[in-house]
Amino acid sequence: MEVKQEQVPGIFDSVVWAELLSADPNRHIFATPVWNRLWWEQFGEGQRALVLTFNDPDPVGLAAFTIDETPQGRRMRFMGGDDLTDYQGPLISDERHRRGVAETLLAYLRDEFDDWDYLEAKCLPVPFGFSDWLVEAADRLGMHFALELHELTAVLVLPDSWEDYLKSLGKKKRHELERKVRRLEREAPGTSLRTTDAESLESDLESFVELHRTSEGPKGEFFLPSRVEFFGKVARTLLPLGMLSLDNLELEGKLIAATYSFRFDGVLYLYNSAYDLGLKPISPGLILVAKLIERSIDERLRRFDFLRGRERYKYDLGAEALPLHWVVIRRA
């Protein structure tokens, strides 16, 4: 297997990236060239980019990295960082190539590429298997490594109907969800779900950020100016592509809950959310998510991905935990 170093930003528009994305059975929204391009344009300043394609003899893999300076040395990470990109790792066209891509990558970094001291790879989904091949290759090549579980995401496989979904929850969780729905209908009659369109995008983005900033704890401090700008760029880019879903639960014209989600390849990714803390007893945030699950079933989507975080409501709504690996590999 051979390695080719690609040029940034041209690689974001390449046929190679598009074809490998289409071929990868584990493709997700964060592996798309549009996501990586938007992230790099917003947060790439002060970092160097390294994009590698793996050929056997045709392209079978692609990995995009950034390199920055830390007190521990020159750090390589998958492009996207780890605070805004929930899943990371390379694109690989077929499961049979995972081992070869992992070993070829580390051999290339050890023998042919000097501008790094350690590779820190976070948010590697355990079922994809790449983290295991990565540490096996590091061990075989005599490189120092560490591996640990460090995060959880939550994923719900969607059934064929809403009725089947409710049955899958089990008696206790189903009754609890139905109780909360009835309470919201009783204490806040007239609530409605509205999905953002091109005309309302700017005002809805502003309202979402304002509502999010009323959240408790660190969540309320999440929206730094750079993140507000990034969320806006992502929304303006993905909405015309049919890949953004900004949903608003309103009561008499007032926003009481909102979600910022992505739709890609039959999956709805719940990326961020907020709700009116004053209405916490009637669970507007959870009810909004339940409505999105019902809509996703009606749209025949395959999965509802809650992404990272250990919030209890995800499991109350039937999701199952998906662990993520954190791998660190050093040159010497």
C-alpha cells in the first residue's frame, strides 16, 4: 500500500474524497469534505494540515490531520479537533483495508514524515475497529502507545413505525414518555413544531444561541464568538444541501426548545439542543426530541444518533451506548 500526500484546500473538492466517502460503510457527517472544509477554514489558523491518501493501487483510504504545538511537542490530530467533531478517524473503502491503512499510516509517520512528535486520536468509534488496528500496528512497529475508553455516544436504530418504537421502550419508559407528553399538552396547549427554512434561518440561529446561553453550567458558556460564527457557516452551507435540520418547539410564538441537527445518509444527528429552563417541569426539550424521532421514523431514516454525552434522557428514549476510543502514539 502506498501513501500520497494531498494539498489543502484542494482535496476538499476532490473526486477521491467523494468516492471514498461513498464507499466507506461507516461513513458519517463528520467525515464529509464539506464538514472538514468548514472546520479548517474556521479553526485551522496556526495549525498545519496533513492529508494522506492510501492507494492499493487505487485509493482505498484517506486521513486528514492537523498538527499544532503543545508543551508535549508537535501534536497530530484528526482534522476537526475533539470539541466539535463527535466521530473521527479515516475514510476506508472496505473493512478489509483497515489493518493495511493503520499499518501504512504509522510506517509512513515513523519512516518518512518528520513534522510530528505524537498522534492523539480521539473519538474513534469502537465498533469500527480502526483504533484496535492502530495500536496493534504501533506495537508491531515498536512505537509507544496508549488506548482507553473516554467517551460515549448514544444511537437509536429506528423501527418501521412509531407504534413499534413505543413498544421497544418497554412498559416503564413508554408510560413515562406518554405521561410527559400529556403533561405538556395539558399545561402548555398549543405548542407547535416548526423547522427552519431559508427565510427564517438567520433569526432562528440567533434565537437558538440566545436560548442555549441560558443553559445551566458549562453548557451556557459554550457559544464563544468563534463557535457562533462556525455554527452559522455550517447552517448556511448545509441547509441548501438538505443536510441541516434546525427545529423549534414554540408556544404562542415563543421559543421553548430547539435542536440543531444534521441529516446525512439516512441518519439524523442530534448535534446540539437547548430548552427554556423555566419550563423544565414539563420537559419541552425531551418532547421535542421525541417528536424528531417520530418524524425520522416517518421519513424512513435508519438511525437517530444522539452523539456524545451521557445525558439520561437519551437512554430513556431507547438509545444504546456506543463507546469511543482515545489513542495516543509517540514516535520514539
